[in-house]
Amino acid sequence: MKQKSFTINKAVLYARVSSKEQEREGYSIPAQKKLLYSYAQKHGYEIVQEFIDVETAKQSGRTNFTKMVQYLEEHPKVGIILCEKTDRLYRNFKDYVIIDDLDLTLVFVKEGSVLNKHSRSHEKFIHGIKVLMAKNYIDNLSEETRKGLLEKAEEGEFPALAPLGYRHDKANKTIELDEKRAPIIKEMFELYAAGEYSIRGLHAYVTDQGLTNRKGNKVMISSVAEMLKNPFYHGDFIWAGKQYHGKHPPIVDKALYDRVQAMISSKNHTRESTHGFAYTGLLKCAECGCSITAEIKKGRYIYYHCTFDKGKCGGSYVREEELERQFGKIFKQFQFSEKVFNWTREALQLSQKEKAEFHNKAIEKLNAQYLKLQNRIDQMYLDKLDGEVEEAFYIKHMKEWREDQKRLQRDISEHQSADENYIEQGIRLIEIARNAYQFFHRKDQPIRAELVRFIFPNSNLRDGKVEPVFKPPFDIIWKLAQEARKYKPSHKKEAAEDLSTACPNALPRQDSNL
């Protein structure tokens, strides 16, 4: 990259907040600006431009982040970004790459860190880890929104767009049957349960009957297959990995739905022999989204391939030995040295301070809400004794406020336990990941399959090549391991240390802990 020459004291200010964070003391834009201007004045920085992003529920994009990048590209003499802390500047790893490519000096005031191309590898690595964790902080800050949706689901209200066959009554805030599509969908279930149609034949039939998507276009074959598996149609729904009973009207009864599932299961089983294949259920076809199944050829060779439930898709076959070789190669890329592991531990401890600040503020706010409710309860009790409040009114509100207090206590407990286990769990998961390669090659096939299931289930197979989709938090650890490969020691002694592999004994002793 072409090196920039810039005046060291010219800087831009960047601050970001969501509408939820704006309500929290210390997260507001004025609080961030006050901190950054005070720092700039004390350390001789001239703030030549401000870039502020306020994200709302309706608009989550960062318009001014993009404008800031453009401004810095157009003004090469401005080479400094002043920001409160790492998770204010970055929301994901893509942001990090964009900023890194600009060759800037980054000043994170609350963290007391200054990063540029002259920083030590150790400092850059720790910064890289904090960048990878930035999305976790953003997820934490949107916790209240997620909890609101979860509470809605627990009450039987589906928190998202209902599937085809239903419509949303905005006036009554309910989900109602789509009078045109619901009868066709019910008939679709009946015909498939009777064994009269394949998925492809059923798709052709419902298309002839006039079933279309919400845009008026023909429904895809894959959509028909997914609809037959969707419990929403018999009155249940899945939200956040858990099944709930909904308030919406069912299109089919549970007995019919169960017959359809049994029919789907029996047709899938006819494609497999009685052999227990280790890696079925772990991969999907990247071409069409169907599951990957397996079969034995010539009495001894195991091949994995698409089930072709949606028709021929061009997906290729792959031998089990080749599949395991690819799994091992993926696990090997999780490896990094003991020295880098110690850097990671240090970064987790530094990040813990920021996380503790987040949890402490949340607990403080929740405790204040709990105390406010308790004051209301106490006052209403006195009013009831004085005859100023009727018994029915007292019982109704007392019940509501006690339920609110229980919810607040649960929230406080969650924040406390998350804070306590943060470092311990983080280090344990990193140890599992960085030793996964040795573990994979030491264990029998069933345990190897469980390790794959634990770290990157639901991955894709494209042209015989595995495209891993990592389960959180292994997606973060994967990026961390790739980041570690960037930093090469400058001395021979350090090089020798960094070439050492991780100790296999660091793995959990019991396989069941996976």
C-alpha cells in the first residue's frame, strides 16, 4: 500500500449509539463527545470533523461510518480516528478490514490504547481479538429487544412474519387464515400423507390449483418441502431454538401433520442402507440446500452425496476418507502457539473490564426498577389499609408488579452469572478449538463426528469440498486463529516458541464434555 504522510494532530471524531443505548447513562452521544473532546484538548489533537451514527429500530445502517471512510480517503493529511472504545468503531470484522486498509492511527480513549502500523504485534493481536468480540458486545446491547421477542413467543404470539397461508391483521394485531391459500395448503398435506404424490408432483399440483407466494409468483419446490415440515401449520412454532404453542388458528390438525412427518421420514430412509453413517446429518448440499446422505459402493467404499430431494442439482460424490481429511484440515487451522494463547488470555481479561462495566450498569438499572416497583407495592398496601384502594384493584396490580419483580430478578441473575463465567468459559472453548486437530486424529470415528457436530454442524458441501459454518462462539475463535497467523516473531527465540504446538492434555478429560 502507498504510504500516507499526514499531520499527526489532525483527527476525526467518531461516536456511535443505538436508540436503546441512548437511554443508558454513559452511552449517549453527548457523553462520548465530551470524553473525546476533553482527551483531544489534553493531548494536542485537532478534531477537524465529527461523524455520528445513531441507530434506531427502523434503521440500523451506519451512514456516517461510510462517510468517514470516504472523508479519510479524500483527506490524506487527516490520519487519526478518535473513538471511545473498540466496539464503538467496529461492528464486525469487515469494518476492521476497511479501517486497517487506510493506514491510520486509532485512539481508543476509554481503553487507553493507540494503534497504528508501528504498534507491536502483541498490541495488534489483542486489538484484533477485541474487534472479533465487538459483535458480541453489540448482541449484548440488543438484549432487551431479543427478550421482548422471547416474551412475546412465550405468550403464544409469533414474533415474525407468518408463513404462507396466513395473513397479519394489523388492526387487531393477530395472525389470521389466508382464505385463498389455506385450503390449498391443507389439501397439500392430505395428498402427501396419503402417499399419492412426491414433492415434485405435489408442487405441480398446488401450482395448478393457483398457490402463489406473497408476490404472486409460483411457489418453489423447496418451499413446498419446507412447508410440509413447518409445525406452524398445526398450531406450534419454533422461536430461538424452542417450540411454542401459538395462538394462531391451525390449518391442519396434529394427527395429519404427524402422518406427513412419518411419510417424509420413511422416504428419506429408503435412500440409506442400514449402515450407521458417521457424518450424515452434519452437512447440507450447497447447490440446493438438501441434506447430505451416504451409501456404500462395491460393498466397502462409503460415499456422501446430496439426497436430491428437490431433483438433480449437480452435487458431486465424495469418499468418507476424503471428507475426514478435509475435517482434519479445518481443525488444523484452529491451532496456534502457547504464546499466542497467553496473548488471548490477556485480551480476554482486558475485555472483561469492559464487559463488567456493561453488566454492572445493567444490574444497577434493574435494581433501580425493582426498588421502584417495591415502593409502589408498599404504598398501595398502605392505601388499601386506609380504604383508598379497592381490593380487586389492589390484587390485580399487586400480581402484575410481583411478576415484573420476578422478571427483573431473573435478568439480574443472568447478568451476574454471565459476568462470572465469561473468562473461564472463553478460555475453555479456545483450548478445545486449538487442540481439536490432535483430538480429531486420536479418537474413534463416532467421537470425531461429535467433535464436528460440536464445532461446525450444518456446514455445506460444494463440489466435494466442505465449506464450514461454525457454531458460535467458534466462529469468533476461528477468526481469532486466522488473526494469530498474521503475527510473526522478529527473534529466533520467539520463532521457536511460536512453532511449538498446543499441549494435547489441555483438552477436557471426558469426551462427554464436548
